[in-house]
Amino acid sequence: MGKHRRPGPPNQPSRAVPRIDAGDPLAAYDKRRRPPMDVHRRHRPVGGGASHLRPGEVRVLEEWSGFAYEPVGTAPDLAAAQKWVHELQDGDGSAA
């Protein structure tokens, strides 16, 4: 069988190829502490379900602590939650 190509957007790096610096002795440790899919902040509806449904519902805001997502607050609706998620990236131009 041939080598399979990872489907997905061409503008995102593949997560199948690890980004490890050979000269850094803590590189493997740092890789394990990265959040899933490099998402440092996320929001979840309080009542569960899909995040795009019921946009006026209260959202729980979660931030990656290095080990797990931890709740850090609430947002009154979907728009406020999305603004909070993206302010980390917009504030300094980087994702972390």
C-alpha cells in the first residue's frame, strides 16, 4: 500500500509530523504539554450540545493549563465567548 496523505487544509501544518527540536532536551516534554490541536482557549455551552446552537445561551470559558482545560469564567452568549477565545491571538499576533 502507498503512503496516505493526511486530509485537511493545506495552510495548516500536519500534526502527524512532530515539531521537535533535536537540540532541546525537554522537547518531548514540551510536545506533550501542548493543547489538543493547539487550541489554548475554548468555550462550551453550559447545557451541553453543539456550540453553534442556541447562540444566546451562557458559555463556560476554558483555558489550557498545560495539563488539562480548566474553567476560568463564563460568557453571556456565543458572540462574547468567541471574542474571548480570539483575543489571545489578536492581542499579540501569536497563538501562545
